[in-house]
Amino acid sequence: MAMPRIITLLLGVCLVLTTAALPASERQRGPSISDEQREAFQRLAPGVEITPELIELMQEITYNPDMSVDQRLRAISRLAGLDQLPEDQRMAVTICIWDIAGRAGPVFTIAEQQRVRAAQYGLNINMVPYTNEGVMVEELLSGRCDAALMTGLRARQFNKFTGTVDAIGAVPTDDHMRTLLQVLAHPRNAGRMVHGEYVILGIFPAGAAHIFVNDREINTLGKAAGKRVVVLDYDPMQAQMVAGLGATPVQADITRAPGMFNNGVVDVLAAPLVAYEALELYRGLDPDGGIIDYPLTQLSMQLVGRRAKFPNEVAQLIREASFEAYEDIMAFLRREAERVPDDWWINIPEGDKQEYETMMEDARVELRGLGYYDGDMLQLQRRIRCRFESDRSECTDPRE
């Protein structure tokens, strides 16, 4: 669902890679590039004369706030003549895409439709679908993927700051999520997007996570005691949290979890509403189940790239335009959410919601202390919550 804008951005990445992606100190001293950068650019654009004037003009375009990202990429492509290169001379980038439905899934299908647009920027994109997110992550680690689109929960291993976007209860609504992603796309946060050999190229909304239950009587945390709750097998903290409620954690990967719920192997599953029809979760709800009308958190999808391919200055361009896709993605998510019939919803009392909010805050504080959540991200999320509701107790007596 995020693919149209993602691919549009990535088309121009490599052409900017060796020119505009210079450190701020370099830009201040004037245009210059290393021999390695010059050689890389010549491979990308054979026959193009690399002059200080060309480099300076590219830099001016790249950091021009009056142009959209798409306009900047197109301008640089035309300037360097990359859009005129024969196909066999165009730079190739491998983008790995996790889509639980594989090549026929909505994410990968939309991505494939954008391949033709790569020619406009002089770049070949090889898009590889993965139904197993864990395998895709290993491919990124091994270097067979230049970048990979994954869940925010998986992305935490590459960047704890952005991996805390999905913290339980930290982002109550879509409006909070929009504000958070807008802040994260700002250049002042560029330094936080890099960790080790990897850089976050974009963060996208994936919808709120709700609790799906196979019995409407499981409408409070207390009634979850003794029930079987699916948890992700790569995240031991989830199992610990579920066990703390007196429930029984059942480990599974993200591919098998929906089927386990549909087949009655587990009683409780946390999932975004987009999964209701796409993964046929109504099978697990039928006949006596329901969906708790209280979001646990706002989920994200994150595009993680290798720094060797995507310097952070280039990544900043991608992150800015990734945020431009927010409304389109949310429109898709809302359409999918509307497919959920009203009679599946389980309303919970306002008093219980306040109790859940306190419990989730306690959990975030505990997980921060264990090094699972990033304290700076939790603090940013608290400030955003207080921006929307300044009378919250945490605004005057913060714990995060």
C-alpha cells in the first residue's frame, strides 16, 4: 500500500548517491567529490562530464525546499542525462518487499506497477517479494537486498528509536501518528535514522492494532487469564507481557499467526483491521467472537536500507517524500477498515479504557528500563499526546 510513493522515491536514489549526498561540512566548503564517488557516478552516467558547476547545481536542487521531492528527483535526472541512458547501463537496486500474500499481494502488486516509472529516472529496480519476513531480514543482513520493507516491530533490530514507534499505547490515534511521522521526516531528526550499517528510508502507517477474540466474553484484561494468545516468535518481550496477564503465550511467526486464530489454535490475536478481510480473520471470529473497540497501538511499516547504498543525505530525501504518501496510505487503510461489519465490535467501558491506558504506560516504562524501548522516542510520543490533550496527568507529572 505504501509502494507507489516508495518506488517513486527510490528511482532517483542512486543518481543522487554520489553527488548530492555530501556531508554538510563539504557543502559549506563548496562542491567536491571523492575519486570513489566520481568513479561511481561515471558508471551510473557514462559520458557525463562531472564539473564543480554540475555538482553544485545538483546540490542546490537536492536541498531546495521550494520543490517537491519528485520535482527534485526529476530535475536531477534530466540534468545528469540519466533518463536517457540505455537500459543495460542503468543502475540496478534490489528492493525486497514483505507481503504476506506474496507476489499476488496488494503491496507487491502496486510496487510492480511502478517499475516502468524507473525508466524516467534512469534506474532499474529489481523488486523481490517475500512471504516470510524473517527470511527477508536475513537477506538484507547478507547484502542480497539493498533495502527491505518490513514491519516496525522487525525494524527495531536495525534502529531502536524508530522501532519504538509501535510502542504499546504510545500513539492513540491516526492524528497522533500523522504528527509523529511528520516530525520524524524532518531533517533535524536525520541523525537518529542511522544506526550501524543501516538507515531508515521511510516510515509508513499500517493502521491501529486491535484485539480479535473468538469469544465476546473476553472483553477485559482479567478475562484473558487462561486464554491462548498468539505472540511473535522473535520477540520474547511479547510472551513476557502476555504471561504477566495470566494468559498463555503461543509463539508463531507473523505468517502463521492468522491461520492459528482462524483454526481455533489460539483465542486471542492482535492485528490491524486491514487483516480482517485480507487474511479472512472473520473465520476465527465466527460465530461468537469480536473485535475490541480500543486500539492497542498504531503500527508502522519501515523501509530499511544499507548505508553503503543509501547515505543519510539521500535517505533524507526519501523520508520526506515517504511522509507525502501518508494520506494516500491512510485512505487505503480506512477503506479496508470499513469492510469490518459493525456487529463484530465489542465496546468497553470508559473506566476500563483508563485502566488500560495506565497499564500500558507502566509497561512502556518497564520496557524502557529493560532497554526494549527507546526513551527519547517515548518522550517524543508523550509530548505529542500532550499537544493533543494538555490536561493529561502525564503532561504535568511525566514518567516518560
